Amino acid sequence: MLGFLTELNDIIWTYILIAVLLVLGLFFTLKTNFVQFRFIGEMFRLMTDKATVSAEGKRGISSFQAFCISTASRVGTGNLAGVATAITLGGPGAVFWMWLIAFLGGASSFIESTLAQIYKVKDRDGYRGGPAYYMEKGLKNRKLGVVFAVIITFCFGLVFNSVQSNTISMAVNGSFGISPTMVGIGLAVLTGLVVFGGIKRIAHVVQVIVPVMALLYLVLAVFVVVTNVTQIPTVFKMIFENAFGLEQAIGGGFGAAILYGVKRGLFSNEAGMGSAPNAAATASVTHPVKQGLIQTLGVFTDTILICSATAFIILLSGAYTSGAQGINLTQMALTEHVGPWASIFIAVAIFLFGFSSIIGNYYYGETNIEFIKDHKLALNVYRVAVLGMVLWGSIASLDIVWTLADVFMGVMALINLAVIALLYKVAIKALQDYREQRKMGKDPVFHRDILDDPSGVDYWHEETEKREKKSA
């Protein structure tokens, strides 16, 4: 089984996905006129936007809460264990390719998240949407939407959650000696308490956890960098030499750096994969571009800040040559910098990172199950399956868990990238409209009539009618 998955994984990533990610990322960057760089200030400004209130008087999920849900899924084991794995297998040069996929992927993330907002629908909790929805309403292809919904539900709700619990159990077992089985049972219980509470409870939980855990980890990383500031030029030299060096190209390290840098970068920031748009669609905003920009900021937060923090901690320690793998390498590296207590800190941090990711991943599955069929029994079966995979992941082999995750991540990304390549003009049109309204000093409001083909854009049509009735 593992051999077959490894071969399939190599075919998808080595020959197809890396090229598609880089080419489309560059294409979207040019078509949006470098939106991921030009609108940095606007991204931070939008974090303070309040959720709009519906006609029924209900306040939806704010831009910041939607940002936290998607960041909860992004920021997880990929930032601590995934970066360590990339450096172990691809060398220091893998860090450069992580950065590149984040910078280019920011444009892909903008396109997919803006599309998710444009084609979102109302539900009993507020709004939902994502790739399955813009496949049905934008491409007029519900069958493809159903296929994607099945894949993302299995990938995020089940497979990726087993990755999170696997890394959590390794870290907790290494620091506290608690058996993986007991860790798995504890995680399953905590997950059950949250996921049976609905999206609003999920939003409130991650809104507290994500900023706190990210800030604490970054403060520690800054401390490590400051206390080793004289070695920083050497680290940058190491990264760039390994990313482009002749020696690495001859020895095969060049290809490994690209492969594992892009692979672990995508696992961490999810740019273009089709996952974050599910969270982007939940936000109550006046214009879809607002969430497109917010989610782009999420990519940078994840990779440029948190993944880089882990990379510097590891490379400044020299521990990446020790033979340690995954989260154990990160624990060993930080221990070298600040002492034995670091192993316990990483265990706690990875628990918080991983648990918030489990919550975010669960929601991606929930919203796609509702897309296929809004059935309470199906949703409860899915919830039980999530708890089962959390438990299984905590005791499973590291190799099979990560390989399975890579295969499903690759398939998901290829489908979503092909779709947003067909629909990108819709997002570009929305961006032009947003920019023009901002130039006039307005708080941009979206009307579907600006699109060449407004059919399928149901929610924004209803909103326009409500606004017109209020102003009449």
C-alpha cells in the first residue's frame, strides 16, 4: 500500500503539480498586477472590518474570524513538523522554494477566495461556499463540484486530521511520555466537544487560540534569531546556495530542494489548493475582494512568518544534520537554543497548532457535505469518522500518514487550479471594481451586474435587491 502511494505521489508532484503551481502562480500575479504585494496595507486595514448584519438582524462571521478559521487550518504541523521534514529531505534550499510558492501562491489564494465569496450561498448558520460551489455556479458543473467536495472532505476532515494528531502524539509522547493511544483519545474527546457545537463555536475558539499561539512561537523565534544575529548572513547564504548551487544540482539536491520546499510549503499555506476558500466564503463582507485580500495575508502569515521562524530555529542550531525527523527535529533544535524546557514548549505549541488545524479541517469537510446533501445523519456520520481518524492518526506510522496526505493534497490542488484558471476573469473584474470604488473614497459594495455573466451569483443579487428596497 505504502509503495503504491509513494509512486503515485512522485508522479503527481514531480511531473505535474510543481510546474502547475509555479506557472499559474506567476500568471495570476501578472494578471492581478501583483495584488499580493500592492495591497498589503489594505489587507491589514480590512482585519478590523466588522461583520455585516443580515436583513434578519443576525451578525455573521467577521473578516478576522474567517481569517482565523483558515489560518487555524494553515497553521499547524506543517509549520513545525513539515518545515523540519522539508529541510531534512530537501536541505536548507527547500526554505527558498517555500518562500517562492508563498509569494506566487498569494495571487492564487486571492483568486480562489474571491471566487468563493462571489459564488457563496446562505445557510442556517450564515454563509458557505468554496470550490465545489464555484464549480457548480461559475462553471455550471455540479458533478465536478460533487467530486471535489468528496475529495476535500476525505482529504481535510479525515487524512489531514490524522497528520495533525500523528504529530501531536509524537511531540507529547516525546516530552511527557504519555502513550499515543491516550493522546489520541484525549484529542478525539476535545474535538468532539467543539465540532458538535457548530461553526460559530469553531470561530470563537480559533479566534482566541490562533493569534496567541502564533505570537508566542514568533516571540521565541525572534529571541533565537536575535541571540544568534551574527550567524544570520551564513544562514541566508546556506539557503540560497542550496537552492541554486551547482553542487546541489549535480548531486540531485537541487530537485529535492524544489520538491520538498514546494510540497511542504503548499501543505502549510494551502495557496491554490481549494481549502481556504471554504473559510473565506463564511465571512460577512460588503465586497468579495475583501476576503480575497484577507486570505492572501493568511498565506504570508503562515509561510513567510511562522514557517520561516521554524526554519531559522533549525538552521541556526545545525540540528538538521543530526538524523532527527519531523517534530522531534524542531524540538531538538529549539532545545539547543534555549534549554531542555523547549521540548515541552514545542509539545504544547504543536498541540495548540494541531488542535486548531483539526477544527479548521473539520469545517472544510462539513461545508462540502452540505454541498452534496444537507442531511443531519450524513453530517453526524462524518463527525464520528473525523474523531476516528484523529484517534487512528495518533498511533499510525509517520510515513503512511504523510504520503496519504500528499497524494490527496496533490489531486485536490490540480482540480482547483484548473477551475480557477477558467474562472479567474471573474475575480479580476471584482478586483477592478473594488479598486475603482476605493479610489473614490468609498467602502466598496459589490453588485453582481459588473460581471459579464452574473448568472449563478445568487447571494449578491439578493443583497442588491435588499439595499435597493431600504434606499427606496
